[in-house]
Amino acid sequence: MFDIVLYQPEIPPNTGNVIRLSANCGARLHLVRPLGFEISDRTLARAGLDYHDLAHVVVHEDWSACLAALAGRRIFAFSTRGRQRYDAVRYREGDVLLFGRETSGLPDELLDALPAAQRLRIPMRPANRSINLSNAVAVAVFEAWRQHDFGGAQLPD
């Protein structure tokens, strides 16, 4: 499957929603500190419901620790500054889908360290800042999963 990375997320319900998403699609979730909340936050628990026990969540102290844990993997950064559409990529098993903070996205130095072809954009209407973080993660994850025929999903006959 895929790995989702939330770089310094700030809003507990967004992270809770991504925990629920990762549990339902089999993706592993990585959170990069500092976080804008405590992992035990009630708001996070409410959004993630009882899915936290079904999800594989790893918290990394910083970006360097996260990179070390994901060494050798392709990383796709999602940003309003990306040039390539997210659906133009052929995702492979084990790819990493990276998302930034709700208020400021990913830092330039992190984006600049990736090849342009790995800096992706979800199309939006002009003059809008961005879509909600958990919605962006869902759009990207389901496209990658769709390309793998929703492997592991329970689908109707």
C-alpha cells in the first residue's frame, strides 16, 4: 500500500479524519512533529472515532527522522505550488504521499529537495487558496489506490 505523511499538522479533526481514511484503505500514516495538538486530544479522538486502533500511525520527531524511516521510497509532495496534476502520476506500491500544514503548506526547502515531477497539484478553481487537508489526502489516496484496483478492499461482486 501507500504511506501518507502529514508534515506538522495543526488541526486535530483533519488528522483524525486522515487516521480514519488510512485505516479504511490500508495506508500507513506518518505524523511529523511539531504537531498543533496532543495525540490524546479529544477532538482528534472524536474525528478518528474508533479507527485509531485499526490504523498504523507513526509519529516522527522531525522531518529528518521521517525521511530516514522512508528511505529509498518515492515521495510525492502535494502543494498549491506543484505543477504536475496528481492524476498524471503512475503510483507504485510503497509510494509516499506528503502533505503540509493547514495554514502554510510545505516549506520551500522541502519542496525544492524533490524533483519537479514529484511536486503535485490537485486542480482547483482560480483564486482559491486550497482544499481542506483531509479532503486533499482523500483525493490523492483514492487515486493511487484506484490505480491498484482498490487492492485489499471489500468490493461488491
